[in-house]
Amino acid sequence: GVFGKWHVGGKVPPHGISNKTHVLTDLRHNWDLPLIQGPLDIGFHESLISIGGIQSAPYNMFRNDILDFDRNDTRWWNMGSYDAERGTSIIEKEGEGDPNWDDSAYDMILVNETSDFIERHLQESSEKPFFAYVGFGAVHTPHAPPKMYIDGSQVEGRYETEHLDMLGLMDKAVGSLMETIEEKGLEKDTVIIFASDNGGLVYPEDTGHRASGPLRGAKSEIYDGGHRVPLIISQPGTFPVGERRDQVVGLNDLYATICELVGIKKPLPPSAVDSISFASYITSGTDTDVERESLGTFSLKGKYNWNHALRKGKWKLVHFPNNSTMELYNMETDIGEVDDKLRNQPSQELQEMTVRMCKELREIGPCPIAGTRSDFKKRCQKDGFSYDETSYCKFEISQSNIFTHST
């Protein structure tokens, strides 16, 4: 089952979207039919999802790929705050939706739906395993904490900011799902994975909370504050309790890891070609059990904001294609990415390593030098990337002692 924020696309029935503004009410869209390429089309048996989470229209749920309210009752939601049953519902971007939409209730709905899903599974198919993916709204904006949680405990106003109230809500929601697993006696048979898909948000220092901690940057930035996230995995009796792991893995590696944990082979390419299992590392803590040697991260935000980075061992290379500059950091000694090792006459050894990392980054990213991905090449060329293979990743020391490269 999948519950919560979907946000990986789909097609409006019967022939795709004809009206992005009035996606629910345009009569060319037939919502008596299921969402195309929705959860049930890709293997889920049950779902309750919103296409864009809590932050964008349409503001409604789809249950098992079917619109979960009467489209004739569709309401146009203007930007603003609205009194709702559970709290104050906030609309940041206008659009169509369910007249009863209440984003302050969103995460509690997901808790109840997931708990019901587990209960039904135990009643109907207890001899089979289950998989549940839960995409909470917290702590994405808008921050609309409910007045009270399911159990009657306070949420809104408990902490200094609405953002922190939403963090408190997430803690309660995750706790509720953990309690469900424990109450059913499933904790030793269930792998629980908790993670985020983005780094922290930026807030003034007077809030008393820096979401990225010591990391540089924030959500969507190429520095670690933009994409380095918590990853907590639990299965008492199988995995060690209270231990930490410090080798680099990516969320994309969860696919192969889960396959190995449940005893099935990872599908052949083109499925999950960038997913490498770290299942052995969870239990052993031995660095050599991590097969991943490097990890690329990519921030693709338009012509003047494309940038990417490569983490390889203790080193992290950051490349800004728009102005042809690079930065290199030792992440073991400089987690805040302050001391750029490519400034002030880098050694020949660092220069050569940087060239190798640069070439690897280009090859694994959306703008490869080689290969047949002509569609990507056209887009990359349009956005200012060069495909002159003879000059890419050749470096020189500029008069300002900043290490630059020629494209």
C-alpha cells in the first residue's frame, strides 16, 4: 500500500491532461476512470494519495486511483488560511480541490489509513508479507499543525514555531505507526525505514532551530545541507540497536537493499541501475561491506542554476557549470564545506584527483559526454553545457588563485 504524497506523475484519464488549471472540472477529463500510471498501475494493491502532497493543486485524495470525492462538488481554493475541523488549513497556491480539504488533518489521515491497511492485511493475508510506503506532509510547507493529535494531545502552539509544531506532529505520527506494529507483535518481523527526501529549510536564527545543523546550505542546494538527510532503519533482533553508520549511501540504494533483505533478486536493467545494496553494512558496520564507491547529486533548476556534486570517499567535488567553477572539500574534517581545497595553488595530486572526479561526475549525470542519450544532450546543450570532449575537465590556475576549468 502507498499512502500520502505521490508526486511522481501520472496521466489524467482518458488521454492525458488538457487543462492544467481546471484539472478536476474540465469535461475532457473523465474522473470516472482511474488515474493512469498511478499506484495500482505499478504494483500497489491499495492507495490513498494526493498528487502533490499538501503544497499544490489538486487539493484532494485519490483512493485506489479513483477520485475520492464527487467532482461536481469541486471547490476553487484561493491562497489563504481557512478554518477547518482539525485546525487552520493553509493554501499557498490557488487551485481546484475537495471542498473538505484540510491539510492540518493530512498526516493523521495517513496514520489511520496505514493502520487500517495493516489490520486488513493481518485479517485477510496474514501468511503473506506486506509493504507500506507513507509519505507524510510534514514538514513540507505550508506548516498547518492541527490543534490536537488523534489521542487528544496538543500539537499547535506547543513549540516556538509552526515548523517545530509540524516536527512534533511527525514524531507523533511515526510513533503511532510504530505502536501499531508493536501492538500486532510484528516488530521483529518488520523492517522500518525512516528518511527524508530533502535537506532542511532556512529559518532566521531567532527561531532557535537550524534545520541543517552544521551543514552548509538548505533544501535544493548542492551543498550537504540541501540533500543530506536522516536515514534510520530498525528491525529488533536482526539489526543492531543504537548503532551509527558513517559510510555514504543514497536513497536510491534502498531499492536494492530491500530486495536483498527480503530475499529476492534485484530486477535486471534498466530497473534500478543506480541502486546498490548496503544490507550487509546495516548489520556488520564494516566499511568494506559498502560497495558504493561514489555518489552523485544533481540540482537541475533551469538554465542558470544547474549544478552537481560527487562524493568519493572523504572528498566532495562541487561543479557549477554556468560559471565553470569547481570546489573541493574534505568532508571528514570540514563537514560545513568551508575550506575549498581548490583555492590557493592546489597540489598536483589534488588537481589530478579533481579531473578524475570531474569526468566521473559528468558520465553518471544527466549530461554525459559519451553515450546515446541524445535527448539529454540536446537539453544540456541548450542550457549551456559544452560537449567538447577535448577540453572538458582540463584545469588551470587563474590569476586570482582560484582553480577553474575549461569547457
